[in-house]
Amino acid sequence: MASAAQQPARTVIENCAVATVDARDTEYASGHVVVAGQVIESVGEGKAPEGLENVVRRVDGTGHLVTPGLVNTHHHFYQWLTRGLATDHNLFDWLVALYPTWARIDEPMVHAAAQGSLAMMARGGVTTAMDHHYVFPRGTGDLSGAVVRAARETGVRFTLARGSMDRGESDGGLPPDFAVESLEGALTATEETVAAHHDASFGSMTQVAVAPCSPFSVSTDLMRHGAELARRLGVRLHTHGSETVEEEKFCHELFGMGPTDYFESTGWLGEDVWMAHCVHMNDADIAAFARTGTGVAHCPSSNARLAAGIARVPDMLAAGIPVGLGVDGTASNESGELHTELRNALLVNRLGPHREAALTARQALRLGTHGGARVLGREAEIGSLEPGKLADLVLWRMDTLAHASIADPVAALVLGAAAPVTLSLVGGVAVVEDGRLLTVDEDAVARSTRAEARRLARLAAGES
Ligand SMILES: [Zn+2]
């Protein structure tokens, strides 16, 4: 028999409500989760099994709900430094207003912004984050490295979507020419980023996707070659798609077809692709996504903030499309939190044609956990509380003024105020305890992001 010293370190959480988000939506009114090393060993009703060895931590979860950790599938960390600008614009006007400022970012700014974005998400129950970074001004340092470093410091699992733009204004695109890379430069840098940071192993903390920004900022050659590159390297593909009516018009004028047909013609539909927004999709577009297994990052707050419209999430789910949730960049969603997106996804979709049948609270929780894991291609590892999966989980406090009188803990989490996080584990390692990050100093991050935001504003205004 193995001695206690040879056993993996165990954490036992018990006496809490459990929402596993497994295939059957199994829940326990009072149950337990046992973590052994980086994985979940057991989940079930009542107390944890007796006789467990090497239990290093025992958590009484009375008054709490435990769920899988939240998975964010779309974000732009650098925008943490440009929150609260152009607050009354639609997407294209907002982009044109902000591109000149964004083009002045450098490595210290990107690192601080990533720390701010990651810290905000982690303290709100995100255990897997992603950053779609597509602004790479020349000579400004290792921006991808800075973001990966910030994710390691924060302790969350991370996907870096290495973005790019090569269609400047002079080529009919939306970004100014000084904000774009060359086709060759973007492809070479993307391949180097995959080589430097992508880890495909079980429990990987860092993965990289190939992620040209959008049809209106990227050449058709970069879309095509980007898709070929991702498939040669065996990594996923990500971009923005069908976000606004203006984008749809742009695609018809420039390519003679709508966004989904354009994506299909450039190799951008498939099981290894996920796309942000997908607001303006007709029945044929939804059928094409379902046929090819293309995933969607639904970003309800950003879509509302930029008056983009309501994505047809109920129709996507009915068609079998993988759908996750995204914060989107904090220049179009100043809160930068994912747990409030559970509620916003439900509310926004109930304003659509399906009304009260649009989404249930449990479907909203599924979007933010298992749905996100599917979209990132990691459903075998994360997204539900099941034995053998990684111990990425959140213990939400439900016994305070905000939630104590709400009968159903899942409804309380989704429909109630943002719930405090008592404990968040990533691969069995505590990242948040009693609402505070253990990994980085929140106050120091707040100070550095404020300083870097001011420096960026000064540079953008032409001051040194
Ligand atoms: Zn975005």
C-alpha cells in the first residue's frame, strides 16, 4: 500500500451545493469534490469518502455553490488602458476613434494591461482566459511574451490568440496604415509565437491560436495563409465574424458575398475554428457553422455597448454549434468580468425572438464553462466537474445579503448580483481566496495600469 507521502496532495471540499455541468447537468444540493494533485478525483452527493490519505486541505463549503471555473473565449487585454473612451459609438466609428491610440502601445503597457485584465477576471471566477492581441506597432518589444508572462504571474490557464492586421486604409481596410503589419511579417511572427509558447499537453497552461483580426482589417491572403499555417502547426484559429451590419455591407461590397461565405471561401470554417460575435447570421450561416463544427464566442455586453445586435444563441445551440462566452476587450465592456456575462447572455437573448424560451440559467452557466471549453478545444480537460478532469473550479459564496434568500443556487449565481469567490482553483492550485487574488497584488496592478494608461494617453496626444 502506498504511503501518505506517495499519495498526491488532496483538497476536500464538502457541504456545498454542486453544479457539475456534466452531460446530464448533474447537481447535488449538498455534495463534495475531492481534488488530488491537479485533477478532480471524485464528485458526489453528501460528504467526501472516508479514509482519504494526504489530505492537505479540508474546506467546509456550507452556504456555497461549487461550479467549474469560468472560461473566457474572447478578450483584448491591451484595451484595459483605454476604457471609457468613445462610449457612444458603433463598432466602426469606435475603432477609427481608438486605432491611433492603440498604435502607441508598447511592452510595459501591454504587460500592465494584461495583468489588469487577468486579475479582474480571475477574482471573478475565471480559471481559463484568452487574449486576442492584434496590434503590433514596430519596435515596441515582445508583446506576446509580455501577455504570456502576465498570465503565468496571475496563475490562470491561458490561450493567446496571436492576431494580426495587414489591410490598412490604402488597401480599403479600416485601420490606419501605420497600425498594420506586412503579410509576411504577420505570418512569420505568428509562427514564432506558436513555437515559443504553445503547449498541447494535458493540463497545458499556455496555448496559442492563429488569429487574424477581422475581414475589414486583414487581406484575403492573410486569411488563407493564416488558416494554412494553423493547420500545419496543429493549433486553433480565431477571428471576429459577422459582428455588425456595417461589416456585412463591407463584405458584400469588397468580396461579393456575406461574412460566412467569405470565411468558408478562405478556409475559415471548421472544428478547429472559433469566431467572436456572430451576431448577423442568417439560417444558412447557422447551418454552415453547424455542418462544419465552427464555434462561437458570444459577447453580449460588448454587442450591447456597441449597438451591434443580438446573436442568435438559442438557434445556434439548437443546431449543435459550440458556443462559449466572451468578455471582449474592455474598451467595449469596461467591467472586464465574465461572471456578469452569464446574466447578460440570458437577459439579452430573452429580448430576442425566442423570449422566455431563449436560455435557462443552467444553459447560461453551461455557456460560461463547458461551452467555453468546447470552443477552445479543451473539453476533455476542463469545463465540468468530473473525475479525471483538471481541478479548475470555483466556490461561490451564497449565504450573504446578496444571495442568501434566493432559493436556487444556480439561479442565484446567474441572475443575482456578482457572487463573491471564496476559493478558486486552477489545476488544484488556489488562485483566489476570500475574494482576494493570491498570485498578484491587486492594488499594485491597479496603480501600474493607471500609470500606463496615463502614459498611453500622453503619447497618443503627441506629448512625450
Ligand atoms: Zn473583439
